Amino acid sequence: MLFPADFLTRLEYLSIMSKRVFRGTLLAQRRTTQMGSGIEFSDHREYSIGDDLRYLDWNIYARHGDLLLKRFQEEQDLHVYLMLDCSRSMAFGQPAKFELACHLTAALAYIALADLDRIAVVAYADGIVQEFPVTRGKARILALMRFLENLSTGGQDTNLARSVQGLLHRGTRAGLAVVISDLFDERGFQSGLDQLRSRRFDAHVLQLHDPKEADPSLLGDVEFVDIETDSLRMVTVTEKNLRTYKQLFQQHQQSVRDYCSNYGLGCTQSSSQVPFDTLVLSMMRASAVGR
């Protein structure tokens, strides 16, 4: 069973904590703004034929003879897109990284739904494999949990860039995009995040790893299997090989932190051994400190 019996109780506790202690720092109470029919004045623009005369600033017209329209800022619900990596590398570990990723997806969705935001889940590997369409309302959490329970890891490899491209080609409205992944993408993770930034998404990276990936203890003749391609390779692992691997792993982790820091993205890196609720609370604390 993917979700334990007390899962919904733990979600409700997280939702309450997000409002009491960390209100407005991660998902809760964030709203997007754009020009529309709101009540908060923003600025003026030149009148054009066909514009609604109700918005004409008659005071300026009386004083200066200029035809200017008043523009107002409209507050809209936040759209939260949870991009869940379902590639085969996410099946690694005990428990698998994918299990924690599903728990995190459900938890973040619940917090957003409880705050009347709209959420969608995009499951991807070498492209988008399944989607939970944009929805609203806390009661939808059960349908979302069933959706997650029916997901499995698969695909030929990982391609975040293609998956983001698929999301954007649907004419998706900008919002908050949370990428939940190990970011083991041979093409690099940067291109996918670049696309989100260029389309004015607020992005948060939630990167998971298994402790054995960070600190393996293998020595001697070892047969490695690429979990995503099934390719085999016999390698004699020496102490030097092991040190080099660990350095490369840390460089990859650092590259994720550097990218997020340089472009102002949220970044959470964690072992897959951390309980989902502990991790979500730590994300909120980090967001609160960073405000």
C-alpha cells in the first residue's frame, strides 16, 4: 500500500501547520496578479477604439483632454503544477525514492487544495506519461491519491526538458512549478528549468537521493546495471574509483544548488530516508527564513 492508514491525518496536520506557522511562505496564501477587472488601481494606458468607456479616466480627460484608460490589478488563484519524476531511476532504494516522491506530491497538493489553490500533477519520464488535470477543492485529494497509487516507474530514460515542453505546449497558465525528481537526466536538468523560468513560472526543485547513491560501499569486481537502460558494465571498483564517484556525485548536487541560487529558484535536497512530513516542514521553514 502506497499510503499508510494515518496518511490523511498527517496531511491535515501539515495543512494546519502551514497556515499557523508558515503562512504565505511556500504554497499557502500565494496569489498571482495580472491586469484585469480587480479593484486595485495599477496604471493607465492609451485608449484604443473598442475599449470599454467605463474604464476611461474622465478626470484626466477633463483636465488635459487625454484619453487614458485606468488599469486595475486582478488577483487570481495560484496554479500549482507538481512535476513528478516517474523514470526508472526513481525506483531505486528501500524504500524507493518514488514512494517518497508520491507522498510529497500528495502532501504539497493537499496544502494547496486546502488553501483553495488549483493543482495539477504531471507524471513524466522520457516525456509526459500521465496527468492529473487542474483541479480545486480539498475533497479532490482522494482522487489524487488513487491517481498516484496507479502510477509506476518506467520509460526509456529521463527527459525533463521534453516533459516541460509538453506542459507548456498545452497553453498552461503560469504558476508555481515544483519538480520532484532525482534529476538524473543525461541531458542535464538545466534546459527544463530554463523553459519554466522563461515562461515566468516560479519554480521549486525538490531533489531526492538514496543514501547508497551518495555513499556507496562497493569494492572489487562489480557488475553495474543501468536501471534506466538495462545496459551492463563490469567494473573493478578501487578506492580511487570510489572517491572519484563520490566527488562527481557531490558536484552534481552542488550544480543543482548553484543553478537554483543563481536564478532565485527554491531548492530542497534530501535523502529518501526522511519522512515526507518532516521534509515538507523543513521546506516551509527554509522558505520562511528566505523571505
